Amino acid sequence: MAVTDSLAQAVILSLPLVFSGGVHMAVVRLNLFAPLRVPIFRRWFGDNKTWRGLLVIPLTTAVGVALTSAVWPDAFGGWNPFALGTIVGLAYAVAELPNSFLKRRLGIAPGKRPPRNAAWFALADQADSAIACALAYGWALGLTPATVLLFILVGTGIHLMVNYNLYLMRLRKEPL
């Protein structure tokens, strides 16, 4: 597969995650499904990692994969879009937990970055989910290591760009 094909594949595979991230942000902003806004384990992960996110992200990623596969039917290797989307969405949501755990151990408040090494924490905040999703897609679709790496780079870049644009639109408190 040519680099341009791998790049196109990485972008297409990112679309369901952009969709689910946007829907999740709306769910949080509008406080939908409020009874599920219960921290998973507050002492370990803080207040922002909730059961609502752990349920909404996989479900909306599944919808995102279904929508994307309607346009690019071959992009997901014949998988049932809802099954693949749920797996990738779960990888996305679970990958957010270790970084939160580390930040709680370092005394960093939920949703904040430390004054020292803030850029590294911002990158880790975006790359953790891209890495997990790349590994999930890689396993499910039999992606080459090069395509998995490209997905990590593209996914992290898209995540950073989307978050910065949401910040500019005042839908996000932190720019990255």
C-alpha cells in the first residue's frame, strides 16, 4: 500500500473518532444522561472520567463507524460497523484512564495541566487515545505497522486540531 493510501486510510479511520468526540462533548456540555455522570473511581481518575463517557464514547464511535462505512464501505474490512466501533470506542475511552491516574498521583486537578512540562502532558492527553485506537484498528483490520504508526500521528494531529478549534469556538476551556 502506498503512503498516500495509508494516509487516506488513517484519515478515514479517524472520522468515527472525531464524530464520537464531538457527540461526547455535546453530551457533557448539555449534561445529557446525567445519572451516568458518576466518576468511575474518583480517587484514581478524578471527577471527569465517568461511566457516562465509558458508555457514550463506544456507542457513538459505533455510530461513527456505521456512518463512515456508508461512504467508504471497504474501509473497515468487512467488520460489522457496530462491533468494530464499539471495540475501538472502548479502546479510546479506556486509554484515557492511565493519564488521569498519573495526573491524580502528581496532584494535578482534573482537566488541568501542570505548570511544568505542560506541552508533554497535552501531547500525552491526545496521543493516548490515538495509540489505543491504532492498536485496536491494527488488530481488527490487520494494518501494517507503518499504517498503525501513521494512524497514531494522524489521529494525534487531528485530535490536537479539533481541540484547538473547539477552544477557539469557546466550546472547550483548554486549547489542547
